[in-house]
Amino acid sequence: MGSRLGGTGVEEPVDRVYVGNINVTARRARELLLGKLKLGDVIDWATTFSLWPVHLLTSCCGAEFAATWSPRFDAEQYGALPWVAPRQTNLIIIEGTVTRKMACALRITYEQMPHPKFVIAMGACALDGGLFYNSYNIVRPWEVVPVDIYIPGCPPPPEAVARAIIELRRKIREKKLASRWLVEGWRHDREPVKPVDDVCKWWRP
Amino acid sequence: MKESHTGTSSGVLEGRRVEGMVVRRIERELYEVFIGPQHPGSGHMRIIVRLDGDIIVEADPDIGYVHRTMEKLSEVREWLKPIPLLERMTIIDACNVTLPYVNALEKLMDKKPPPRASYLRVLLCEINRVASHLYGFGIFGVFLGHSTMYMWAFGDREVFVELAEILTGARLTHTYHIPGGVRRDMPQDFPQMARRAVRYMRRRLEEYRKIFLENPVIVKRLEGVGVISRNLAADLGIVGPNVRASGIRYDVRLVEPYEVYDELEFEVPVFEEGDALARTWVRVEEIKQSLNIIEQAVDWLERHKGEVIPKEDYERLPKLHKEVYEKTGRVKLLPAHATMKVPAGKAVARGEMGRGEIIYYVESDGGTTPYRVRVVTPSARNAIVFKYVVPGHRLMDLPAIYGSIDYFPPEADR
Amino acid sequence: MNLEEVVELIRGALGDLAKEITVRKGYVEVVVNPGDVVTAATKLKELGFDHVKSVTAVDYPKESRIRVTYHVSSYLRDDLARVIVGLSVDLSRENPVMDSLVGVWRSSEFQEREVYEFFGVVFKGHPDLRPLLLIPELAEKRVLRKDFIVREESIYEGVPHRYQ
């Protein structure tokens, strides 16, 4: 006696439920999410548990960024995992200073990512220059991409990065950022950031 | 000359200009691949490689993505302020990177730190060296797709970061030394913690050997890859563990002992093979030697008491600062320290970082700021490896070579 | 081999080429004419100084000169490794041109590119002379020269005089 669960193709006995049975749990989750919640809430819920930062290291805070995913701090428990390609990710963590050469790479990477996408700026340099406030070679990241969360510190400890991810999750679910972005086609709570001048104009192949 | 300004991609631009656009002829069979600055490993640089099939014909490192103009900013800041500024080059190795700068200032000012301060500096430097090598291993693991190595190395690195935090108060950016001494004395219970960390790390290194260094997959990927012969290493002027893996016995701690390295017992591991695997092994052996030095330094510090700043500096402190220093071992700086003047002159100082030799050239005109600070970091000198060693290898050997020379872009770009 | 012996060795090898030789703590500075730099470098290399540690330039606007210094040392000879030799050349500030030493020491290639972009010193005979770290727009400003000024705010403006 058995029934096919939709899509999984696995024979599943209906009369017996084991603790930790993945198919049953999946069915219950599906009933809860799709039956009782609105689809928009599901999208927001799903986005908060899959905030994957892209492998773009802009400066020396990258050392603490790497430590955030180390066994001691383990930011993977929040559903975040640094991933290689911008096409499969939805979060940029700007680690510290953005130089004028890097601003181009930052903007291109941001534009390559699919919607909805978010930006966390990490470190004093990403806020307003930090130690390098009067350097001739840096730009402020908020002139290049729209920033959602700022983390102060030089460098911020890994706990602060994990905290920023949690704050971003709260923000997405409270303001329904992900679902409304998908429905309306643009982000409703802020203006898009366009770079003041062409950040890539120095680069001619 | 004008023509080459506009291009960043290739060596000689042979092409003609068509309305603001450069049209370049590429030979038909060659692919041009841009690796970075956003790439699967980690690191903030671009390597432009030209491929024939999957054999690299030409590689051109395009660095400067993290150039934060530290040499210029040092010229407009008072003598002490470049110390926190310059350690941002390599915050994972922050003690070693600023020590030669402080040594250069001490040469100009004719100051000598008390022996206890020297031992504390050496202690922190070796803790940093272990942490730096472990960071290198972790990133190497990411490059090779060996996640276990990343997890293990970064987990064990936290032990040494924690030690440094107990000693100095900061995880990474210690700003520990000031001209003539250090900022803080060692806490009472530090020696026990250090010995426990050393014991733990010795045991872990054995497990690293089993899972990473003698792992058949890793050995196949690293053995015979990126071979740098003895003469080529000297010709390219590369530094650190990379040059010692090529059979050259060069370590600043040995050649020109600074601080108290001439009183300590340690060996300089040298390998002859010169390939990526040998470079990895050098780092492991160096961690072992650093652990020995940590033990020796801690033993010495337990047996000898003393001051951590020179006598004349101590006497200049006001009463309140003296009390803080007596009670907690912390040195609170005077405003006079920040506006100090350094006698005119030139000094060259070098030191051995985790990644290799760092050299400072400091020039003073007698004012409150440096006239010129020139710093050449190990990664800046290792960048040349990409141009002259990588061609001839397959594309998938590039991550192995990149990881094995332990290149850290913020350090190279300053 | 101690410092004095190395100085004698260098003095013997360079002969009249060396305009002045100064010995400072830990390093020897040799000044030569811009025209003689390749000859002097070749002689130093024959002595055993096989790599360049640093290529540095310092700008002296009052004297209207730029001093380019090559800090060289040895890997293959242990006794020379203890000494750092600075081979210096004085160039005019308006038209700083000198012969490239890449042909003698390959390790100076990237650092000569740095000096070129920061100071505008043109190295004749360099195989690939273009900016290394900076974008072209900034490289034309010669940022490490003294007349490119970076503003710095001072925190000591309100500090009582007795502390200064």
C-alpha cells in the first residue's frame, strides 16, 4: 500500500511516519507554506535562508570575512555560504576599502547578479573611508552600489558579520523586500544608485 | 608610450586606433581569459592568461585592485600614525609587518628596547607567523577545492588569534610596538595558555599531514607543478618560504638577526625541489619551528621580570600613567609621543614576515612626519612568479601555483 | 665578511664610477652618474649581488632632483646577504630618464613600473613600461611627487602648547 508524492517519485508508505522522514516533512512544509501562507511570504522566507554572498573580496577585511565561515563562528548556520559566481548569488559583502580599480569590478559583479540582491558594507573604510579617508585612490561604496547594512569596526569581528546577516534577514521579512521586488520589478523602499561618474572608464581593452 | 597607457591587458599593443577604440589582432588559436578580481578562490587581483588549448602561453598579472596609497599617506601623518596604517597591508600578520618600520625608527632615534620588550615582540611575531601560515593553508584549501583543509586551518588559526588577543587586546590589528618598547605587558596566565596552544598545534600538524599533505589527490596536483629552480629564484628575487623551497637558505632572522632572534634556537627549513608541494612543506616545518620559539620566549619571559619601555620614557610619564603601568602593564602614550621628532637621516630595515622578507626604507628630514616611507612587501616581490613561472602549465595548475606562493594582494598593492 | 670588507670590495669593483659611498647602519649607499648605471650594476652583479630588493625614488623639489635607489643584495652568496647595497642615481626633475636595469636584474621589472607610475621616471629599454597599480588617469598625476598634496586634518590644533 503506498502513494506517490508529487514530483519526488519516491514510494512513500502513508500509514507509517518515521521521525525525520524527509518526504513527510517536505509535504507538511509544503502544505504550511503554500496552503496557509501567501506566496509572497514564502518568497521572503526562502530568500532569508539562502543569502549567498559572492566571492568578491575588496580589501583586507576579507580575513575576517573568511573567519566568519570558519568552524568557530560558523555563519553557514544562517543559510549563507560564499559562492563562486555572481549568477547564482544574491548578496555582496563589501570587505573594506573599495579602490577605483575595484569599483569597476564591484559594479559589474553587482549588475550580473539576479534580483533580488542585497549589499552589506563591512568595515570603517566602507562607511566613509576609515583610515584612508584622504586617499586619492578610493571611492565610497555607497556611490557605486546601494548598501543595505553597514558594519562598523576596523576590522569588524566575525560575530558582527554574522549579526549583519541576521539583521538583513529581519529587514527582508519585515519590509517584504524580496517579494515586492519580484512583483513590482524594482525596489520599492529606495532609489536605485547610479555611479556618479563612469567607474569603468579607465578600462579600455 | 601614450598607446600603452590605455591598455591594461597585454604587453605590447600592436593595433590601430579606430575612433577611440583599439583593435588588436590576436592569433587565431589563442584564447584570452581574464581571471579575477571576482573569482572562485579568493584574492583581489586579475591575471590575464592567454591559452593555447589549455596550456598557458602568457600570463600577465594585473594587480593594484587594493592599492590604498599607504606610502603617500605615511608622508602626511605623524611618525607614530603610520604604524596602524601600515599594518592594514596584512592584518593577518600585523606584528611582523610593522616591526621593521619601528626598527627603522629606532635606528634613526638611537633607541633600543629593553630585553623584555624584545622578547614580547618576538613572541607576538611568532604567534602571528603561525596564524599567517594557517591562513595560507586555508585559502590554499579553497583553491584546491579541499574544504576540510579550509575548515581545519581556519579553526586552528582561531587559537592563535585568540592568543594574540589576550596578549594585545585586538584580534588582528594589534599596533603592539612603539619605538623603544611595546604597548602592553604579558598577562600573568599567558604562559600556560601559550603552552597549551603549542601542544594542541603540534598534534594537529600530524593530522594535517595525513589529510592534506600526503593525500594522493593533493600530491598529484602539487608535485612537480610550478618548479622554481635555485638560480631562477635568485634571478626573480622571490622571497620567503618560496625561496627556501628552492634550496636557498635565506631568512632575515638568520642573516641579519633583529630583536633577540640571535639568542633563540631554531632551524630554517630548506627544501630542494622547488615545486608547489615543497613550498607547502616548508610552511609546515616553519610552523613547527615557530612553536619552538614561542615556548622558548614564554619560558624566558616567565623567568625574567623587567620593563617594557625604556627608562627615560618611563620617567617622563605623569604620575597617573605610571600607576596604570604598574598596575596593569599597559603603557598610555603621551601627546608628546605623537608629535615626536625624528633626527634627519635614512634607514633601511628588514624583517621576516610569514610570507617572506619585508624591507622598509625610511627617510627623515627632522620634521614631525616621515619624508619618505618605501615599503616592499613579500607579495609584491612574489607577483613576478605569475609572469615567469606560470606559462607552460595547464590552466588548472594556476590555482595550485597561486595558492602555493601564498600571494596576498592587499599586501602587494599597499 | 663584515661591512667594511664589503665596502672595500665594492670600492675596488666600481673604481671611479662611484661618486660617493656612504655607510649607514646596515647598508651601503653608492651614488653613480646616470650614464654609468648599467656598467655599475653589471659590476655589482658580477660581485654576487643577484637580486633587487626594492626600487625606490625620493623627490627633492628644492634641489630639483629625483633620486632613484636600487637596493640590492645576494641570495647565492651568504656573506654578501648580510649587506644591503643601495645603488643611487640623481635625475633631473623635469625630464627624469634613465636606463632600465631589467637587463641586469630581472627582479626589478615590476618595481620599475611602480616608480614610473608614481614619479614619472622613464626607464629606457624596459620591456613593458606601463602603470602597474594605478589607473591611467591617476598615473599621469605622478602621485608620489611632493607637489601632489594630500590633505590631512590635524587633531593637534586645539592641544595646549606645552604638550607640543
